[in-house]
Amino acid sequence: EPEVTQTPSHQVTQMGQEVILRCVPISNHLYFYWYRQILGQKVEFLVSFYNNEISEKSEIFDDQFSVERPDGSNFTLKIRSTKLEDSAMYFCASSEASYPGYTFGSGTRLTVV
Amino acid sequence: GDSVTQMEGPVTLSEEAFLTINCTYTATGYPSLFWYVQYPGEGLQLLLKATKADDKGSNKGFEATYRKETTSFHLEKGSVQVSDSAVYFCALRALHQAGTALIFGKGTTLSVSS
């Protein structure tokens, strides 16, 4: 069964550093998403991406965040200057045009120290 | 805004016990409702869904009925197994189109012992 692949599974970074989280969505999917889950809290929507641009974003997705699809297979989330409160599990997901069709990756646990 | 409230966990059951995990929602209009499951070390997997009032979603022995009058979507299973141990998330999507955000509850941890 096709999978969404996220790398790395765990990343530790120092406060103020830039970090890039990587995702390989399912190849025929058109919509891409990032969600995050702070430990013990809700899974929260960050951003959706379609046709090489952001289609929807939440209040959490401020100027320190950016997304990119640098080639035909990868989808990345960049955090420019990490803060302690960015520590969370980050989930990538993708979907076909049809509804609902979400497939989530296993997540990247980001720890900011 | 739209929101989802789930019962607090953890829920601890013996094998073959009956399971209910409560979920209620607040939304304008007619959202679609989902249950996702996360097994240890894995991603979020869609367990079941319902897109309109009185729909019943079912999968792997789990069921949930979309109750508009009580704004609820409770998850049930008649006889749980150890392999059902996981975190269960109730979620809604307000707009029926791809690209729209899912709004999740906090998740309920289920632990089943033999």
C-alpha cells in the first residue's frame, strides 16, 4: 500500500536554528498538508498546499514557517528560527483530488533545546 | 470556531470488553466526521468516516453514527482485542472539498490487556 514517508523520524535542534522537515507524499496525490501535535495536545493543522502554492493555512503558520515542493517528489516544511515551543510531532499528509483521501506519514518528532 | 471534544483517557479494558469513546463536535453547517487511529510508532490512519447525519461509519468491528441532534460521533466496538491498543482521534472537516483542514480532538489512549 502506498505510504507517505517522513524523514528524519526524530530531530534535535538548538533554539534559533533553522530546521527542514522532509516528506515524500504518495506519487499521484495532488494535495499536501502539514499538521503538528505538541505532546499531550491536539493534532493541529498548519498548512495545505496545492498546485505549487499554499491553499489554506492556520494562525500557527506564521512567517517563521514555509513550505516548498522543490522537485516532483519531496514536500518540505522549514522553520526558520526554532523556538522551544516548536517542539512537537510534525505530520505530513497527502490526498488525491477526491474527498477525503488523506494519508498521513509516521511523523517527525522535533525537539528544540 | 469549529471544534471537537473527546473523552479523556486513558481507557483501560480487558480483552472482549465493550468499548465506547465519546466524541462531540461544534461546527457551522454540516461537517464530515472521522475517526483516526494511531498505533505505536506509526502515523495517523483513517479508521472510519461519515459525511451526513445518520450515516454510520464502520471498519474492523468499530462503528460510529453521525448524530446531528446531539452533535456526536461516538466510537464503539463490541469486543476489543489487545491489538486495538492505540490512540484514537475524532476529527471533523467543515467543507466537503480536498485541501480543507481537519480539526482533531485531543485523542484518547486505549489500552487493552489479555
